[in-house]
Amino acid sequence: MSEASPGALDIARLSTADADFADRLEALLAWEGVSDDEVQHRVAEILEAVRTRGDAALVEYSNRFDRLSVSSMAELTLGPERLRQAFEGLPEAQRQALATAADRVRRYHEHQKPESWSYTEADGTRLGQQVTPLDRAGIYVPGGKAAYPSSVLMNALPAHVAGVGEIVMVVPTPDGVLNELVLAAAHLAGVDHVFTVGGAQAVAALAYGTETVPRVDKIVGPGNIYVATAKRAVFGQVGIDMIAGPSEILVISDGGTDPDWLAMDLFSQAEHDEDAQSILVSWDDAHLEAVAASMARLLPTMEREAIIRTSLAERGALIHCRDRAEAVALLNRIAPEHLELSVADPEAWLPEVRHAGAIFMGRFTAEALGDYCAGPNHVLPTSGTARFSSPLGVYDFQKRSSLIECSAEGASGLGPTASVLARGESLTAHARSAEYRIRD
Ligand SMILES: NC(=O)c1ccc[n+]([C@@H]2O[C@H](COP(=O)([O-])OP(=O)(O)OC[C@H]3O[C@@H](n4cnc5c(N)ncnc54)[C@H](O)[C@@H]3O)[C@@H](O)[C@H]2O)c1
Ligand SMILES: N[C@H](CO)Cc1c[nH]c[nH+]1
Ligand SMILES: [Zn+2]
């Protein structure tokens, strides 16, 4: 891929008619957020240091990577009073927007709440499933290149709805700069503890616990390559939600949407990160050209122009396909984090969409609305992992226990089956345990 050059629009142009299309698509999508040997090594070192030296290592790494100069965890800990002050000190418009977003996100997640269930068989045996919330969840809120109050809501509110006992939030504060909206969001979302630490060291603290940071049962939330690598490494010690990496958007357009709107939709994810990916697919060649022209014209007006340029040049693409059927095949191959169906009849597409983190239907549904306030979660599987992962949700903060309650008659009825299978496995104690309960 090419370097970004100021002024012109630098973005890959692909066509499904090209002989090398499959190879070029493959290269475009290849991005493994947690594979770099050097990063793995560095993260392993950080995890071990925090595991063995606790707060002291956490303070050292925070000073080094976030350019701080603190001497104890007390300086990296925020209490409920500080969070409340942040909320109350916000300008009215921000407080209102945060409250509206929180209400909508909470209401959406209420619908996700799974219930315990059971059924009783004719002989009185009861079988079922009991749903219980996690005791303590750790939420990672990214903060290296941008501050994400919306991610506080998206992580903490489903945990709340799930009934989690205690929510511990970590967020880096590069150069010691606190973001008031982030703290206010933590107040609104009912976070119990906030530690201003980030990166692999924060993940380690949540996974192993330190003198100050309580050890959690599961770590959720997006982050950069250090965070993703650390989450993968501590999995097993604690649960994790998924590997949510750099943002992605795939827009499919039938040619009927204003090119300026689509240009901005593509920019909206590109502006997150140089590694973010924005792709537009259409079978209308003139429309692809119109969107490219809009992008070239609008780019210089963007505050984060440099990041957008690099992201588009390194990982973006405008793809021409022959028809709707090819667009469907492409979207399922890409399995994007965000899929915008900018088409006249999005409903007709739905049955064919098999892999996408979130589906934005129709010309009016800007992905950005989903990022902040539509209601569904914005923590979504990236890099094709939508093939097997789902959005962060209430279910990530709960677990299920099976329930089995045999009546005397039920135990007697099941005994012979268990006994035969146990003896087939040469597990005699299993067999006899079942046989004791068989009635004569
Ligand atoms: N999928 C989602 O839901 C979602 C939502 C928001 C953001 N994101 C993504 O999350 C990512 C956030 O990344 P970010 O960097 O802004 O914030 P971050 O909080 O993930 O990472 C910042 C931390 O990285 C560590 N770090 C940085 N350089 C390091 C180095 N050389 N060695 C060791 N540690 C180092 C530091 O500890 C720093 O505190 C972006 O890729 C963004 O696109 C995803
Ligand atoms: N698009 C991000 C998830 O990929 C979420 C986000 C937060 N703020 C803005 N956008
Ligand atoms: Zn976004």
C-alpha cells in the first residue's frame, strides 16, 4: 500500500473483475492485532512485573508510557466524589447528551437480559439453567489517542443491567490529562472504582490484582495492540469479552446516497486510528467516482486529516463489484465490525447478511449514531471475528449454571442408561453411583 500524500486522495481502487482481485482483497484485510513478536515480548514482561511487584510496577509503567510523574497509586485513583463533581461540572448540553445516550443504551440492553429457566418432566425431574451475574468486572476504556466517554457507557451499562456486583474501570490519562466527560460518564454508569492506568499494565492489574486494584473476574473493552495482546495473554486467569481492535466500516451503496454523506461515514471510522479500515463497495462506477471526489474535497476540512489520510492510504479501499450478489459475497467475506447498507431496500438484504458486528440499515442510519446513542453496543468484533463473535452485551457479564434435580423415580429411570455408558468408559464408580439409585 502507498504512503499518504497531502492534497490528493490516496486510497486503493479494486474491482472484482480484476484477475488479482482475490489476492488484493486478502492483502487489504490482513491485519493481526496481536501477533507482533516484539509487542508480545514487551507485554509478557509488563504482565510479569505487575503480577509480581503490583502497585510499584503499575506506577512505573504508567509514568513511562503515559508520561506521568506520580509516586503512588493514590495519585492514580479516583473516588466517587470526584466522578460526581465531573458530572455536575459539565456544561448543560454535555450533561444532557450523556444522560440521553445512557438512557437509550440502558433501555436497549434491558431487552438482552436472559432469564433463568427450568422445566419439569413427567416423573418430577426438574432441569434448567440459572443465570448469575459476575461478582466483579473490569472495564478497559481506551484513552491513548482519543478519549471515549461513550465507551464508558457501552462497557459499564450492560454490566449494570446484568447485575454485576462491582465494576472497576481503568483508563489511561496520557500526560496526566483527565477527561471530565469520561469521569462524568463513569458517574452516570455507576462505576465503583476508577484507576487512571492503561495499556498492558492496566490489564495485568485487573487480571492479577495489586495492593490497590482489586482482581476482577472478567476484563472487557476495546484497546490498542498492547491492550489486545495483554487481554489474550491473561485469558484463563480471567475471562475476556473479545479482541476488539481498530475500528472498521464497510459501506455498501446502491448509488442513491449523497456522496458527501458516504465520504463522511468512511472518514468517521478512519479518524479513530491510522490502523482503522474504511471500505466502500458499489456496482455503480460513477457513484464510486463521486464519493472519491467528495472525499478529496472534504479531507482538508477534517480536524484529524493526517490520521484519516494514513488510514485510507494504508487500509482503505473503494471496490467496484458487478452486482448486488457480489456485494453480498464480499460483505460476508469481510465480516466487518460495522456494515452500512446504504441501499433502498436494506430489509431485503438482511437474510443474506451472515457476518457483521452491527448492521446499519438505510441511508439515514449513519454509523456514528450507533457509536454514541442509538442504543446497541459499540464494542464490536473486528478483523473478521464477527464470523464467531457478537457485540458486547449483558450476556458477557453473566454466566449460566445448569440445574438438575432428579426425583426418586427420575433417578431410577436414568440409572440404567448412565450405568451402561459409564461401564463402557470403564468408570466403575460412576456406574455404581448411578446404580445405587435404581429402584428394585
Ligand atoms: N472496537 C471498539 O469498540 C472501539 C471503541 C473505541 C476505540 N477503539 C479502538 O481502540 C484503540 C484505542 O487505542 P489508543 O492507543 O487510543 O488507547 P489505549 O488506551 O488502547 O492504549 C493506550 C495505552 O497503550 C500503552 N502503550 C502505548 N505505547 C506503548 C508502548 N510503546 N509500549 C507499551 N505500551 C504502550 C500505554 O500504556 C497507553 O496507556 C484504537 O485502535 C481505536 O480504534 C475501538
Ligand atoms: N467506532 C468505535 C467502535 O469501533 C466507537 C466509538 C467511540 N467513539 C466514537 N466511536
Ligand atoms: Zn467511531
